Amino acid sequence: MVNRIFIARHGETLWNRQGRMQGQQDSALTDRGRAQAEQLKEHLMCNPTIQSQGICAAYSSNLGRAKETLAICLKGTTVPSYALNELNEICLGDWEGLTFQEVEQRWPEQFHNFWHHPSRYVPAGNGETFLQLQQRVIKALKKIMQRHHGENILVISHWMAIKTAIAYFKGMDIDHIPSIPKPDNGEYNILSICSQNTTSTMLSGS
């Protein structure tokens, strides 16, 4: 049996547009972000696997931008949906709400590590490491797979949360996360995971 997780990034937010680091703070979807969520719904509905088998359940992080994106994707359907804190974006501590430029100026070494050497990244304030992020996201995804054995699931999450999940299922270590392409707002990937071996995967683009 194979679980297929259609894992997507939320639509554009105001802070995305302003170049601010969101982490677990929240910023509302822009008009463009809502349009991206609508486009995501259309792309999902055109996927042959979803057309033939449907989606059994949908999950999002507990952050507003992900929940709103999921609500748009599910409008007019009867697919049950759930919000999980474990699918939230990485907590960035003191960086949250600051622009990329402000963070780079104040924490140049750790800003560099964040983007290029994740294993060396030390968060400011009460932020999370990449390993802590990966552990909670993978724990949530494994629980979801067990609950929906061999079925199709939609998950709406976040930039770094998605990249760390992909790294895990592809057997890549933390420092290979920068080599994984950035998921654009409203873009999805497919994790096809054999239920007998949850560490193997086939990754497909949207």
C-alpha cells in the first residue's frame, strides 16, 4: 500500500511580499495569495491520481495562512480537515517579523548558516533548530499516514517545514536542505511513501 501526501505551501502573505521572516507569527493572505490557493485547488483537481481516487483527508498547520489556503482548496467539497501545530513553520524566535535585511545585519553568521549550513544554525531567542523542526513535522506525517493507510492526503504547510520533510524522506541529511528547491507559494509536491518502509519516497513536482 502507498500513501500519497500532496504537500503544498500556503499562498502569498503580506509579510512574504514585504520580505519579512514569518516563522510562527502570522500574516494574512494577499489577494494574490488567495488566487494562488484557487490555482492550487485547480491543479490538484487535475491530477490523475486525485481524479481517480480522490483525497480522503486534509491537514494544515495551525497558522492562519495555511488554514485559509486549505479552506479555499476544500471549498465545495466534503473532505474532512484538521489543523496540527506540528505542521507549523520553523519557529524563528527573535527573527520573526524582521525583514531579511534586518536579520542579516544583526545576525550575519547565523543568517548565513540558516540558508547554507542548517546543522550549524543556532536560533536567536526561543527559536527552533532544523532538527527540531524536522522531528516534529515527520512525527506528524507518520501519524497521518498511519491514520489514513494507503490513501491520498492533502497537507498545507510552509517553506522550511516542507523542505525538511522532503530531506527526511529522500534520506538526505540536514545540510542538504539548501539544495532542495524552494516550494513557491501555492505549489505542491507529492510524497509517495510505501507503508512498509516509511523512509523511502518518490518525489514529483506539481
